Amino acid sequence: MIRDMHPEELHLLRDFLYDAISVLKEYRGQGIGTALMKAMLEHLREAGYKRASLSVQKANYAVKMYMKLGFGIFSENDGEYIMLVTLT
């Protein structure tokens, strides 16, 4: 789990918010979700953001994709992970 942030820095996790990204079942497995996330992360880098975070249900198939994109688990509760990636 990622634990290098001081509690006072948690407000940084709220600097950018996207509502949701979803790919219809019939289009999954074609790299569309990965391409969308890569484009969003690149846009955030170019805009000067240092980190990005998201919440995802633990059972969501996309957890593996987020990890491949560099996200780590920052915290969790019974049903979801809060994931964080450093944008360098």
C-alpha cells in the first residue's frame, strides 16, 4: 500500500475529480479503458498535477488495469480501494 503521504496532504487527492469511466461489456478487453486512462493521466501530467486518485470496488475487473498503470492501494474499506498514482 502507498503510505508516503502525510495526513495533511490528503486534500491533494481532491484536486481533480472525474465522475466515472466505463466501457460497455461488448467492447471490453480491447484496450479501450486502458487508452482512456492513459490519455487522462497524460492530460493531468501536462496540466501539472502531481498525483491522481480513484476509488474502485474491490471486485471490479479494472483493479488489475489500474495497478498496471501504476496505481497503488492507498487505503481500503470493506467494499472498495482508494488508489493513488504519482504522475512523473
